Amino acid sequence: MDRQVTCVNTFHRDDIKRTVQVTRGVLNLIGVWPSRTTPSTFKIIKTKLIRILCQTLLYVVFVSGGLKISLKELNMYRRLKVLGPMCNILMAILKHIALIYQGERLKACIRYIEEDWRKVSPTEDRRIMMDNSKIGRSLAILCVAFMYGSGFSYRTILPLSRGVIVTPQNVTIRPLPFDGYYLFIDPQKTPAYEIIFIIQLLSGFVQYSVTSGTCSLVALLVLHACGQLQILITMMEDLTQIEYFPNKNVNRKLAAIIKQHIRIKSFLREVEESLQYTCLIEVIGSTFVLCILGYYIIVEWGENGMTPIIIYTTVLLTFTFNIFILCFIGQLLTDQNTKMYITSCTLDWYRIPHKTAQGLILIIAVSSVPVKITAGKFMDLSLYSFGAIVRTSVAYLNLLRTTGV
């Protein structure tokens, strides 16, 4: 199989559509999916309105929670009950802003993906890309399903399971998904209650879209890079096949390998610059949220029945799953980089012309310093990092439990 035959993948449009479908669908809901072409004036206005609406919904709930903690609530546990969701909303606000800010870099990353699908020609290379695309798509679907499922159960089933509360003063209190203080508005009166309830549900929808969209985007970009690294490995192994040695185009094959390697490095640098701050927000916020959710479960145990415990546990597992997926994807990239480095070092270089073999030295040197996905260059995303995040969350949880808040 000669990998240097230049042709266009005739199925590239369907391949691209299938690869980005889930991620594009979620990110379009919050107005951060980069447009492939120059958008029309109508589309620009539409996107900006969606972004403003999303930020407004998040800020309304976040501000009301801040007012509740600072002006209304004195009980420390009830403050913590508000603080947990507020931290989650703040994460969504910051990640949404980060995705908007990195719009041009994300557009460049999507162009890389489209160009790779368009130019892939050998059947084996396309199969490698499709396999990685399926993994990324499956991870994206799992993230979306877990986040929306647990999130809306938290915002609907949990408050409604409490039922209507009648105080000793004969005041009826109807539950809301999120406790907040609205100054001069009484959230228990109609239609204020219904309006606030709907606003909080819509805010939750934006929040879960940002979280699941971020996870889907990381899966899309990193799994594509893993596929390109696998193709590079097969190209390097193909270089030392004995039937190609008499071919005068062996230098052309090495040039194609170097070109592919440089392209992957450039793509991964764009991915790292695009996602580092989003991943940093996710890591720091999730560490705190995991701690708070564990504390909620301990306090609620045996107090208000099993429904709150089940829902808190589901949300806890969802956040654990999300951060695990990010670290798992980062680990996949690290492992693929390591495999490529080992392949470059263990090639049967002595079986190819000496002048051609000298070109492998540069590949080995560059491969020894792999590009990794980091959380703001603060920590690498890997399974080791996942263990550190869980340990830190448990340590904070023990601190809260010991202080007896």
C-alpha cells in the first residue's frame, strides 16, 4: 500500500458530520460552536443573543444565591447547601466565557479535523480515524446523558420531593430548584414562583450544556489527535518494509512522516491553548463540588429519606465521571505519544539507506517531548491526576466533617 497516492476521501462530508455531530449540537445551544464559513449578519446577531441569554440566565441564579448567603441565611449548613450549586454555576459562567474567548483557536482546530478527513486516502488510515471518532462520540454521548440526567433530577425531582411546606405561622412554602434571595420579589407568590422556577430550569439547561459540551469537545479534539498519531505510527512502520527499499521514493516517505509529525504537533498545541483554562476551571471546581456533595450525603443520611441521598449520589457520580473522562482522555493521548516515541526508537533503521536513517534522529528527539493536555499548565490530565483530585476532595470532606459545620 503506497500512502503517497494523493486523492480525496469521497466520504469526507459524512465522516466530518458524524464525528462532530454530538459536540456541535450541544455547543450550538450555547452559541460557542465555531462556524466553518464566514457567518452572515443574521447568524452573528443570533449567536451573540444566545450568548447573552445564556450568561444572563446563569448570572440571575448566581446573584440570587450570593444574596441569599450574604444577606438572608445565617445557618452554616444551609449556606453550604447554597454554596455547592453556586460553585457549579460559577464554573459554567467561566467555562462559557473561556470557550467564547478561544473561539478562533477552536475554529482552527476544527479546520485541522476537516482537512485530515478530507485528505485521508488509504482504507486502513480511514478505519483508524473512524475507530477513534466512534470512541470520542461514545464518550460525548455518555457525558451528555449523565449530565442532563443527573442535573435535571437535581433541579426537579429533589425540590418537588420535599413537597409543600407549611410553617407554624401557617405560611405555605413551595420548593424551588435553587434557594435564592430576590430582594423585593416574593418568590412564593404567583406568577413570580412559576417564572423563577422556569428561569432556574433554563439556567440549569445552560449549565449542563456548558459542562457536557466541554467534555465532548475535549473528547472530539484529543481522540482525533490519537487517531493521527496511530496513522503516524503505521507510516513509520511502513517505512522499514523491505519491499520499499529499492524504491527511490523512500526519502519522500520519510518527508511525509516528518510532515505528519509536525502537523500533529501544531494541532496539539492549538488544542492545548484552546482548552487549558477550561480544563483548569473544571479541575478546581469539580474538586470542590465533589467535596461538598460528599458532605451533603453525610448530613442527609437518615434525615430526609433516601430520595435526596440518591440524587446527591447520582450528581456526585456524574461529576466524578466527568473529571474521570477528561483525565482518561488525557491519559490516552499520553499513552499514544509514548507508543509513537517507542516506535521511533525501535524502528529497524539499519535496514534502510543510511542517509534516510539519519532523518529519524530528529523525529526521535522531537518525540521525546510529547505535547500533553494540561489544566492551565498546572497539572497534566492523566489517571494519576484523577487520583490526586479524588484524594484532595476526600481530604476537604474530612475537614468539613471534623469541624462539624
